[in-house]
Amino acid sequence: MKSIPSILQSTYHRFVPERIRQTFYHSAPESLRKQWDNIAQGKSSFSDVTEDDVYYCYRLFLKRKPTKQECQYWFDHATQYKFTINRLVQHFLYSDEFIQLQKSENQPYCVDLDSFKLFVRKNDYATGSSIAQHKSYEPLVAEQIKQRLSLGDTFIDIGANIGYHAMLAASIVGKNGQIIAFEPLPSNCELLALSISENKFEQVTVHPYAVGEKEDILTLMVEGTYSNAHLKTSEEGTIYHTDEVSVRVVTLDTFLTNLERVDMVKIDIEGVEPLAWRGMENLLRTFRPLVLTEFFPAYIKRASQIEPETYLEMMEQQGYDLFVLPHSLESITPPHSKEQILQIHAESGFTHLDILAVPQ
């Protein structure tokens, strides 16, 4: 059996007359002439790689436009050595330029915001990079914190992430206030510590724990370089995840026993909010704080193993009126019912809503 190069060579000479070969050869680009030369010599020069592939490797991996010389070099190189797409990608992923870019984007970076400074990582594309670019984060939630916290207040942040809301609250409550943050991911706790030090926010305390309805040890799934994580479940796949972290789970009712006041609680823990609520019912009855909570029905079903409306019922049964943000108390009367909230979510097209729970 003939090899592919020999078949190409015989086909080339049999079906392409010499005069036509010469005409097309001299009018073709240099890269194409090299391919024809190789075919004429019985050398297969076919590869999976196109010039567009080379261009977008630079754009997507190195985040810059290549020069014409760079594009030509890699295309010729890929053609000569018969690169597959995978091999071309590997060359870029293992290049010094790509490695140095990743290192630089993983370094803590200080963002100067209106009333505080915040350390982020630029390769945290969902949170850190967005804050660095837009100088804001979750504006609906942030606005409620600005409107409703005062000097001397106590703010509990459950799922503090890299600390945007905790630092914002600290800038409002002042030195006589108190910020109690819970964040289980070590990489986020590192950024929180840097931000606390940079702002000299001695009123902020960070506890490296998850919050739930009972003391436990659970596994969180961390997605790539993101600062978010979610609870590992029995049906959890691993295709999008790069790391697992074992974390201690505490309840607020048993962990926070010496508080004199609680004015506001923020809960954003990827569908585990109902479990955290169950573990802080005594605190809620005692202090009657405002509560800002994410309402993410799909995550609540998966992580808390309950129907989303059950979480709404839990808040109502505790004597809270519920308002879907961005509506304020001044513009919405009466509060939203459970049915209205479910309808608002269904019609919104969003994965989740932010809810302000106000004690009656």
C-alpha cells in the first residue's frame, strides 16, 4: 500500500499539468508554495493548523495581537512539523510568556475604591477581575448596605468571598462597629487579611469556616481560579473543577454566643442559605436584624435539598417581610409574597434574585 505522501506525489504529477503547476506556483503565497514544494517532493505537509488558529492562540492565551512575523513563524513551523491543533496549543500554554502572564494575574492586586481598598486577583474572572475593571460589585446589595448600616452597627457576612461587602460595611460602621465575616476558602481569606491590613480595619474579624445548620466537615468544589465555590453533592461531576477543599461548618447559634447586637446579616453561599438560616434562628429571634440573601432556586434544590419556596416560607414564618431588590421599602407596599417572588424570578430570565428580609 502506498503511503499518503506517495499518493499525494503521484496524484499531483498525474492530474496537474506542468504549465498549470507553474502558473499557480508563481502566483501563490510563499507559505502555499512551500506546501506545494513538499507535496512535489513526496513530503506530506498537511497539518490541522491554519493561520487563524495561530492568530487566536495569541489573542486568547497571551491576550494580545501577534505581529505578522510571529504569525508567519508559527504557521510555517506548524506546517513544517505537521502540528495538530493540540500541539500548537501546548506550545502556547507552556511558553514563558503565558506562564508569566498567569503568575502576574494570580498575584494579589490592590483596587482603590471610593471608601476603602480591596485586594483581588485578576484571574478571578467572576469577581476580582470585574471589581478591578468596574470598581463595583453587586450594586443592588451594596446600595442596601450603604442605606441601612450606620456608625456602630454589627454586620455579619456569611460567604464573604474576597471581602467587597465586608470592607464596604467596615467603612460605614467605623471603629466602634463590628464586622464578622465567614469565608471558608483559604485563597479568599488571604485577600481578606490583606484588605483588612491595608485599610486598618481592626473592627473586621474573619472566621475561615462555612455556615450551616449543624457542625460538620464538608467538601467544597472550587472552579479554576474563581473565588466562588459550592457544596459537593453525590451527583457532582468533575469536568469543570480543579480542586476540592474540606471545610469546617459552624452554626451561628452555637458559634456566636457573646454578641450584644446584630443589625444586618448578608447570606450568599451558593444555595446553602436555607441551612445557614436554620442554624441561626435563635440569633434572628434575639436581635431581629435585616437580612440580605441571595435566592438561587436551582442551587437551593441541589445544595440544600429543599424546594426554593420552602426557603421563602422559612423567612416568612420567622416574621420577616420580603422585598425583591432593587425595590426599596419606600417604593414597595406591601412586601412581596412567596408567589410573587417565584413569579418575578420566573419572568426575570436571571438565575437568581437578591432579597431584603425586614423584621415585621
